Amino acid sequence: MEERAAQREQERPSLRLEKLQHWARNRQSGRLLVLAVSQLWLAVAVVPFAVSVACLNSACHMATALPLGPGALGLLTGTVTLELRRAPRLWKVQATMILNIFSLILGFIVVAVEVMKTALGPAPAAPSQLAGLLVVELSTEAFTLGGVLVSAYSLFLLSWRKPGCCRSRSLHYQELQEGLSELEEVAALENGPTVASTANATNDAGKGRPTSAAPPG
């Protein structure tokens, strides 16, 4: 029993890796590619709009270009997602989930701040400048919000794949049932010869017992 349990513990990581490779390369390969390309494209697209907003509002002070933070994080997250699709590993899943969590939180904060700046900021004197600034600001917010949504969907996809997150109870119950079935098989194998020998001894005793003679009439 101890050897079989140790063997199962050694085979479990390789089995998880095989399942991850099948999941990333066969079942969800297309979705992972779309997620990675979307994150990279949104991260690259938000940069010129964020720089334009900073230049129009604060004379090109990059400290005010808040969407550059989610853009850089989205670029890193998309790269890690592509690497996860190319060569699946368990640590890459964890790294991708952590980066998506930070992208989701930071992107949501930046979107909220930018919306407040757009709504409460001072309006330029020229109407044409106001229209151009509004288009650039809305485009920046839209790209940043798109990155937030992509990160949320990526977290949803990865959390449903990860065994320890949303299906831990069912998997624990399944492992418990497998362990009980193995225990029953071992008990049946151990008790089988004993039961058979007992039954044979009983039959032999019954055959060797003398029969009582019938009483005279």
C-alpha cells in the first residue's frame, strides 16, 4: 500500500503536466492565441493615445500618462500567455494568472481615474481642440477597458482549468472514491485466498464425516 501510494504521488505531477499540455495545445490553443494577441495589440495601441493625452493636458509629462502602466503590464501578460501556449508548464499558468490579476486591478483603477479626469477636467478654449482631446481620451479609456475585459476572461479560462480553484471539492471527492476502490480491491485480493481455503476445508470436512446408519426397523 505504501509503495503504491508513493508511486501515485510520483505519477501525479507528470499526469497534471500531460493534462495541461493537452489543454493548452489541443483544447484551448485557439483561445489562448486570441487572448495573447488581443493583450499585445491593446497594449501597443494604448501607448500613442496615452502619450497624446499627456501632451495635450500636461505638456508631455509622462507621469500623467496613467494608461502606460496597464499597457506595459498587458504587453508582459500577452508574452507570458504566448509562452504558455507554446510550452505549457504549471508555473507559467500561475505566472499568467498573477499577471492577469494585476492587469485587471490596475486597469480598472486607471479607467476610473481617466473617466473622472475626462468628466471633471477643464475644457480647452477652442472647440476643435475639445473634440480632438475628447476622441483621444475616449480611445485611451476604451483600449484600457478592453485590456481589463481580456484579463478578466483570461482569469476565468485559467481558473476553470486549474484543479485547485473551482473544482477542488469534486476532484477531492473523485480522488477519495478512487482510493476507496483501491482499498476494496486490495482487501478482496487479501481475503480471497482465506475465504477460498476456509470453504475448501469445510467441504473436505463434510465429505470425510461418516454418515449415521439408519435405525433398524
